[in-house]
Amino acid sequence: MAKSDFKRARPDEARLLAFNLISQVNREGAYANIRLPQLLSDSKLDERDRGFATELSYGTLRMQGKHDFAIRTKIDRPFETLDPAIVDLLRMGLHQILEMRVPDHAAVDATVEVARLVAGEGKASYVNAILRSILRDPPDYESDPDLPTKYSHPEWIVSAFRDQLKDESRLISLLESHNTPVAPHIVCWPGKSTREELINEGAELMAEGTFSVRAEKMPGSYVAIHERRAGVQDLGSQLISEIFFNTAGGADYLHWLDMCAGPGGKAAMLFNLLRENRPKDNFTANEPTEHRATLVSHVIPPSQVITHKGEDLPDLPTRYDRIMIDAPCSGLGALRRRPESRWRKTQSDLKNLVSLQRDLLDSGVKLLNPGGVIAYVTCSPHRSETIAQVADFLYRHKDFELLSLTPFIPTSAESMNFLQENGTIQMWSDIHGTDSMFMAAFTRKDGEA
């Protein structure tokens, strides 16, 4: 094929942007929620095309397990030997055909046009042939009992949730919620922006949150977000920060620590709540990873950000009255918002994370003042990262007890019914419309030192 012929490829910009994101996430380890805003900012796409690119790229990343099954039924070689660009192009084309409202011929033709530019004429022809073959004879997912394939989740995640929920209809409900696109939630940071301001720009009120609205357009187009007076944050995370803040009650001057603060969402919420309501309190955000600490310093004063490993923190001279350990976790509670995360974690990762969580809790014990409170938070409903971790902590630290979170739930969220009998919190994406956040609070018995 002559060079001049190759130049005639004319892919539409929205699909080309989507392919670039998918490729960077799958091949370079990029994070979709960080890279997509950068790509959109650099583009000249209008609001409609930005929305299309977002739906296509996020949806393709979520559903690529399902799409890979369809690809395997039509190719004449081992799947693992396919050119990575071909794999991502086929996934992107299939997502338009199987999951979106794009006419079949437009989905194929537009994907092939992207393929011509990024992979060349020969590979574009191969992409065309496979997509048209699947169109003629699509897989019958409805009769397939294999939930990991049908709902595009790794087998180990489906098995873990099945064991935990012990209810097949709930399991399917949860898996479906992970694959359902949701509008971004926005938090209006106290004292810096108001819900009314964003509603006047077209956002929708969220009754369950004190500071929450739902974005009805790309978040970056809201003035308050552009000026860093508001942030994109799931309602569940907003509520966790507000509940933790409410544990202060009428206490005098307190020292607060966010032990694992990056990328800064909960830290920003806590900082602004304290600044508005308890300005004499001291707040410190610790983030051991340099680039994540930089992100934290974008939303709270850099002078209040420190960078230490969690296990090194007990060497600090300061002791704290309130410690939030928003621990590194599997992220299984955020599968609907982080489309690639389901494909990046393994069971062996989970074992390492559980060990790290345990170490961070032990570090928190050494840093806690008498009468203080440790909040343990994960964006995961997995038993080993939630109730099992709580049981292990109480077994190893018999001078501690659970502090019921019942009194600290904001009035707006009382109807959500995410409190468990023991006073901990477990949210579920399919029930509460949030990430599946978990929270437990510990305090020493009778305020012992």
C-alpha cells in the first residue's frame, strides 16, 4: 500500500481519542480516570463527542472480557498472538455493536477507519473481516451460564462475591451495577462552592449528600471544578469523610491525620470541613507516594502534606486524636468508576494488600492519643479487607473496641440503610448507588492510653 493511500485514512476524532485511551490503559498502564481528562483537554471535541468518547472508551475497558470471548470464536490463531492494536480495535468495534446505540455498519466502518490510521491497511482489513463475521453470527450470551464472560469480570472476583453474598440474584445485580455507566458525582467543598452554584450550571441535586450534586455534563466544564473549589468524588467517599468529621462532636482542639491521603479527595473534604467548622484544629495529610502527594497538595495547603511510609509514621513526634486509614485495597468497590481495575488486580495482590492494611492499622494504634478514634476505610466490600480485617484487629488489640458509627450518619443519608449491626458501614453499588465503601471506627476501651 502506497504511503499516499495510507494518508487517506480519516478516522473521526472521538473514536481515535477513545482508541488512544484504551491503548494507553491496556498497553502502558495508564489510569483511565486520570488520562481521559488530559486527552479531552487537549482535543477540540464538542460536548457531544466528548460524551461519546467517554462512553466508548470506559465501556470498552469494562466489557473487554466479554468482547474477548466473541473475538476468540472467530479468529484463526491463538488470541495471545494477535497484535495488541488489533485486539483493542476489535474490542472497541464490538462495544459499539453489542453495547451502544451505534448502527452496525457505522460501528464497523468507523472502527476500520481508525484501524487504517493506527495499524495500517492490512490489519484494518483483518479487523473489518472479524467484526463482520461476528455481526453475521453473534455470540448468544443470554443462554451462556458463565457469569464471568457474560458480565465481563475475572473469575476470581465473581467467585469471591458469590461466596460472600450467597445469593445469585444479588450477585448478578452487583455485577450489572459495575457495568452500568453513572454520571460523575461532584462534591462542593464547604466554604468554597455551593450546590446551588453548580445546579445553576445544570448539575442535579443529590438528596443523600450534604454537599453533593450529580454532573449532567463533563465535570471540567463546571466553573467551580475548573477553579478547584469543588471536586469529582463519589457520594460514598463524600459520606465517609463527613461521617469521620462528625466523630469530633463537641470536642476541644483536635489533631487529625489522613494517613493515606492520595489522590486527595477525602483529604480535601476533611480539610474544608475543619476550616469552616473547627478552624483551630490541626490537620495533616500523609501520602507516601511522591506523585500522589503532589495531587494532594493541589487541593489542600502543601504545608499540611507530609510524605512518609505508613510504618514510619510512629516515629513522628505528634500524636493524633482522629486518624483516618483509607487503606490501599483491591478497589473492588469502585469497579463501575474505574473500568480497568478489574483486570489489574489478582488474588495474590489481595493477600499483599491485606498484610499492608494490617500494618497500617498497627501504625495507627501507636499514633493515637488517649480517647482518640481510628477510622479504617476501604473501597472494597471483600470480606478479607473488611469484616475479617476488623475481627483480626480486635483480636490483636484487645484494649480496643468498635465505635458504632450510628450517631455520626448525616441526616440526609439516614434512609440509605448502609449501617451494619455491629456499627460498621458497608455500602453496595447496586443498592446505594455509590462505590461499595466500607468503614469501621476503633477506640480504646474506656479511653485507655
